[in-house]
Amino acid sequence: MRKLLYLTIILCWPVFGSPARDNALFKVDVYRAGELGYIEFRIPQLVVAKSGTLLAFSEAGKTGLDAGDRDIVLRRSADGGRTWSRRIEVIIDHGTSRVGSPGVLMDDGSGRIHLITAVDSARAIHATSDDEGRTWTEPQDITEAFNDFKKHIDWTHFDTGPGGGIELKRGRFKGRFILPVYVASKERVRSGVIYSDDRGATWHAGGLTLAGDLDASEAAVYEASDGSVHINMRLSGRVKEEHGRNRLVSSSSDGGITWASGKRDPQLIGAKCHASALRYSWPEEGKSRVLFCSPRHKENRVRLSLWVSYDEGRSWPVMRRVVHVSGAYSSLGRLPNGDIGVLYETGAARRYEMMSFTRVPLAWLTAEQPDWRRRLAEGEALTDAGRFDEAIAVLRDALRAYPENWTLRYELGRAQTAAGKESDAMATYKKMVQDNPRDLDARWRLIGILRGKGDIKAAIAACREVLKVDPENLTAKNTIRKLSAPAAN
């Protein structure tokens, strides 16, 4: 091992924090591409420590390849996510190996943090921290737990997490630690769990899920009020059209050792992407609430949304969007004041440009949806169906009632671009930039249109404008370099 760092961080920074426009949600960027030489930060894991400190774990990549040089890093916040430690703590670095998919859970009694991660998707290691991530034990090899899965599938590689682990609170398996994992052979991919009954001293293979000929990989787990364990899985591999884009779900009544046959949840539609789940409250706290977070789009990792279930995941009557633009993998945590913390991958110019954090008050999540959201949904559906002129008409009408609504304006620009009305879309985005010069989303939409038209000189100038408001923007620097090359002209 090259590095096992233990840093005490004092300085904090706001990192491009701002209210999240129409949602009235606070948003802050926790990691940004280019920091510490990493070109992307992926696989968010949010942990709320016993003191209330927030820990934001990430898989940080020196390359954009899943199998490239990747490390596990950490930032912390002592003020509920408003500011984050300036320095990035590198927890595990194995040279040029991929250390990825951090699976993290907290011992609710002692506060000990457990980190389980995979090295080159072939070896599992486990480290712990008793001081909220400031120092870590030397990682121990626990690959034997995954070798036990070979009784069921002759795996060639596996991954820990990336969903966070849980400690069971009820029933005969109370106190058991459970972490979602998946294993893959040349033919199949199967979701499952590993577990510990001795507070993380030893780890064992649990059960693997089955869903007919469907493959499932990255998963999230939560405990139901009756003590059963529920798993919510990403469809993997080639998905036939008749399978749709629904999540796969299953449950276990024996603490994750065996699983009911997996089935699709018709209410949870999303792109092939990791999602997160959280037991927010128990029935004795007034109401049972389980939260689910995922992109709400059949193909693309956009429109990151939160769902609420009051019946252990059988139905999801509440859904609200948290992020309108790019939003991919996510991780949830209940903050000390009752807000919901969401750590997620996002970007303005590309998907994994930054990892951001937003706070979602429960009252906001469960409040009646405003009228503009109904109109937005109508416009989006029309655009997705290719009925662009109708979508533009609906969105323009909505903007007459809500002229300053950023989300409606962004969606109008998207519809105009899809309809081939680039001049109208540019006017929409230029007005957004004029109203808010730090609006990188609108700026990159403009740059995309300019590049599509072949106006390289104007695209470079627009990238330079990005650097005026965000001098360290790695994507802008790389785009200028690429467009300035002779082949681009």
C-alpha cells in the first residue's frame, strides 16, 4: 500500500454553494474535477457520524476508466453540509490499481465507521475508524467472504457497495451488519449481500438474488418495520425492451441469507444507474418512511428525484425532483435537524464534473407540488415524445405565469434545441446567463450549440467566459485545448 493517511482538517470552504434555484434547496459542490490531480469523483457515500459531522466518501479517478487508477477519498462537514473541509483526505491509495465502490456503514452503538472496498474488482479489503474518519486501521483482506459466492456463481470480478451498509435494528438478527455487493461471471451478474454478526470482526457471504433471466448489479438495502431486509437493484447487462426500465426488488426474512424471487417495481422507473435508499423513520416515530433516490428518466442520468414510501416500499405515493439537470449515483443520510442530505454525481458540461450535496427538508419533500411543476412535467413529456412545438407552447405559457423560473427556462431551451431552433435556444440560454453569470448549466448548453454549428471560435470564447467565473474549471480548460488543436479547425 502506498498511502494510508490520517489528516485532521480544520479549514473549511463553501465550494460554489448556492440556493438550488426554484427548488429553494441549498446546494454545494463537495468535489470538483481537477482537484488533487483527479479528473473525476464518483460513487458517493454519505455518512452522518454520531457527532452530527457529515462524511462524504468518493472514488476518485486519475483516469476516466472504471478499471484505471482510482483511490478512496473523504471530505467532512461540521455544519450540516454548508461548508466542507478544504483538504481532500486520501484514505486508501494502491498505486495504479483501482480501489473502488466504497461500501460504508456505521456501528450505531460505538460510532465506528466501517469501510469495505474492492481492489481491481478482485480483492476486498476492510478498514475502520473510531474517530469519524480522521485515522484508519490498516485494511484487512476479506476476499474469502466473496469466495463463498463461488458455490453459486463462478465470478470473474465483483464490487463492494456502492450502496451504503446498514445495521439491523429489529427481529432475531438485530445488530447484524449488512452490505450490498454484486458478483459477475462471463454470463451473469447477481446482486447480494455480505454480513457480519460480530460488529465487523468477520464477514460472510449472504444470499444472491434471483430474477429469472434478468441480471442485477448495484443495489441499495433497507430494513422494513417487521425486521425483513429489502434490496432495490439496478438492472444490468443488456435489458430487453419488454423489461422496461424498472428497478428490481426483493426481500429477505432471514437477515439476507436467502431472498424472494426478484421482481420489477412498476412505480420506480429510471435509467440503468445506481440508486440509494434510506430508512428515514419508524412507525413509532409517528410514521414509517422509506426514501428512494434515483434519476427519473428511462435512458439518461438526469432528473434526480426522491420518492417516499409509507408502507415499507410497496407503494411510493410521493415523488419530487431534487436535481433537474445531470444527476447520477447518489447517497442519502438523515441529518441531525431532520433534513435529508443527498450527495450525488452531477455536472454542467459532462456527467461527472463534480459531486454535490443538497439538503432537502422533509416538509418540502412531502408538500403539495406547485402548479409550475405540473406544467414542467407536461412540457418534458411532450419533448421526450418528439412533440417539440407543443412542448414549446406549454413551456412558454408556463413562463408567462412564472417568468423567473429557472427550471422552466432550462426546459424551454432543451425543447427549442431538440426542435432544431438553435437561435431561439441560444436566446433563452443567453438571457439565463445574463440574469445569473454563474449559471454554468446554461453556459454549457450555449457552448454545445456553438460546437454543433461549427462555430469553434465562438465556442472557445464562451469557454473563456466560463473560466472568468470558475477559474479552475477543468472541463473548460480541456475544451479550449481540444478546440484549439489544428484538427478542430
